[in-house]
Amino acid sequence: MPTAIPHWIDGARREGAGGRTAPVTDPATGEVTGSVALADPAEVDAAVAAATAAFPGWRDTSLSRRTAVLFRFRELLNARKPELAALITAEHGKVLDDALGEVSRGQEVVEYACGIPSLVRGGFTENASTGVDVHSVRQPLGPVAVISPFNFPAMVPMWFFPIAIATGNTVVLKPSEKDPSASLWMAELWKEAGLPDGVFNVLQGDKVAVDGLLEHPGIRGISFVGSTPIARYVYETGTKAGKRVQALGGAKNHMIVLPDADLDLAADAAVNSGFGSAGERCMAISAVVAVGGVGDDLVDRIARRTATLRTGDGRKGADMGPLVTGEHRDRVRSYVEAGEEAGAKLVVDGREVRPDGAENGFWLGPTLLDHVQPHMSVYTDEIFGPVLSVLRVDSYEHALELVNSNPYGNGTAIFTNDGGAARRFQNEVEVGMIGINVPIPVPMAYYSFGGWKNSLFGDSHAHGAEGVHFFTRGKVVTSRWLDPSHGGLDLGFPQNG
């Protein structure tokens, strides 16, 4: 029988009361392994009520005690992260090494949040005016919601909740219904670490849960990662309800290869970043832009490397696992067919893959398309699968124009041995995260993650200093202690002196 996957509200598992559920599948076998509860409005209210009740006590907990809980969570996570990686592989499909890497990158944000006392320090000015002192403080928002996608069920939530909790907020996490078990595992780890009940809650669900959180008056902030249409909807709906919102959207990440680049390095990078996690990464390279005459040689090197990859069950040592669902696999296949029909050259056809896995798994092998044109859907749309498109241009300027005219601006990379060209690119490109001879430029936790244009709605990126700023708001206090010389009536505007 499929395992029941419930909510986590006020420090305990809570079975779904509304009766709605969704199947959770193992992508490598196609088997239904779980049944996740889908929240109804009453369960949304219960999760927010738990976060609301816990907020005053957690807000008033000292920074030292909050930090101690974060350190314990970090130590437990570090010791047991193979357990979490196994859960991710079983429900998402990515290979175990990749899942473990996801957890480790999320752990970096936990470690960053352990330094919260130095990150929320205010300022103090003595005697700003005669006998008047001024100081500033950062305070938590209150209950906040995190709405996370299927592709990183551990790392993306950890972009947000460690900083939210460290700064004194309480959290309602709404994970993807496709791979919800990681969220419950982390909730139980928080309880073991000593986090008070109600500070971290997990609300399983679908659009009913999302809309409930966006509209609930008890939620003060929303952090979201997902596709651009939904990010726009989340931003517009949440801000209309008076909430602070950061909504990270989709991507179409380019990798420009200049004629002077090390083509072996570039080919390795294209394969690693295009096919890792079956392309289901918001930072995956999906468009390789070959500049000048390097196209034939580069495509040949990529194709030869792609032929060595083994697609299969992520628990059996494969290089690349299945896609997350059968429906998503079929959608990605349709783009391959559309690209071929539009005139792109199909160099490697992932539809012909022979996977090392069960027959009913959601398989699509690495796919390489050459001579892709900017009008083709395989280029214009975010495919979110193991499909790498190669476009050919004659100059750096043409390559830059391709990137800057694209509606997405999440991540990009340039491969070159010319420092001047690299410096020019990082200055001129209209993208939030840039790699120079680095194909997946995901910043460290102490920098912020986020794109430009249709890849971000709102003005705050994830984690780093911007994450701390997002989950806090400022106060400035001007104080004067009793001084008889400043008494009396004066209706004029206050002046310093």
C-alpha cells in the first residue's frame, strides 16, 4: 500500500482531514509509492494559526538560543544527510550523488544562518542632536510561507527557512506534491534539534494550499520558486494582499563559447550542466551559443561525451536518472519532436535511450540538437529536461544580443581564455548570475541567488544579505532622556542642533 504522507502542524504529523490526496511515484519504476494529503482551507488556517501562536515566543527568544537550535539542526543534518538524499532520489529521480550535493548546498545556507547575530546588528549614533541618540534595529516579519518546486525538494526550501527562522520568523512550508517526503523529514529534524512547536510547519497541497497562503491575512511574507507564469501570479496575488513577496521564476540559460575557449573544458561543462539532474534545474544550461567557427568541433566533442552517459535508476550508479513524472517526460519529448520538425539537426536522440532501470520508469536520455534557430520552441521555451540546443553565431556581439533579448535572465556562462572579453561580458550581460568558465554559477550562501527580467518578481534575491533583509524590517528609534532644558512648547518642525 502507498505510504500516507501527511502535514506537519504545530510540532506533529497531522493527517489530511479533507480527504483529497495525490499519488507520489517513484520515477525510476513508475510505481505509486505514496499518497500525499492535499490541504483544504481549514488545514491552511490550522497551519497559519500554529505559526501565529508560536511567533511571539520565538521572536522574543534570544539570538544565542536561536543560534544554538540552528547549530543543532546543522549537526543533525550533516550526520544524516544520506537519509535525506535517498528520499529525494526515491521521489524526484535524480541520482544519489546529485541528491547528496543538493542537501550539502542547502546546508551551506543553514551554516550562514548560524551567524545571524552578526547579520542583524543595527546601528547606533550617540548625540545625533543635543542629548538625542538614534539607533536602528531589524525585526522579524511574523509568520511567512515558503512555496517550493519539485526539482530541489531540500535545497530550495533551505534557501529560505534557515534565515527566516534565525531572524525570528515562523514558517509554513508548502512543498511540491510530487516529492513531499523531504519536507517532513526536515520538520522532524527541527523538532529533534529543539525548535519549539509551531515555528516550522509543513502544509502539503496543491493550488488550494497556495492560494490559501497567498490570501491569508496571517501570512506576512511569501518566498516562491517555480515557473515564470506561476511566479508572476504569486507576486501579483501576494502583493495585492499586502504581503512582502520574492518570486523566482523560470530560466533559459545560455553558455557562450568563444573561439579561443578550451573546447574540452567547454564540452565537459555543456554536458554536466545540460544533463545533470536530467536538466531539471533552474540553472541548467539549455542553450549553447557557438561563436565563430567552433560549432562543428564543439558539437562533436559534446556528442562523444554524451554517448558515454548511462541513464538509469539513480540508486544504481547511473549518471542521469529519469524525469519526475510521465507527463513531464512526454512534454519534454514533444519539444524534441518539434525541434526536429522545425529544422534543427538531431545529433543525439534521447528518445532511443536504453535505460538501466524498470521498463515503466519515466525515461528520456540526453538529447543534443544542433543548428537551432531563435524562433524554434525548443529555444524559446523553458523545457526543463535533458535537451541541449546549440545555436551558431558569427560574433561575440551577436551572442550577447541573444542573451540580452531573451525574456529570462537567471544564469549565464561564457567560456574563453580572454580576460578582456570575460570582463566585458560580465559588465554588459543582463543576467543576475554569471559564470566565467563556470557553467552553473550558483552563488555561495553568503551571496544572494536570483535572476533578472522574467526570472524574478520582487526586489529581493534568495539567501545572503538580501535574504536577511527580506525576512526582517527596520525600525529607527530616536530617544532623549529627561533634560529640563529642552522643555516648553515649540510647534516648529524638529531641527537638529
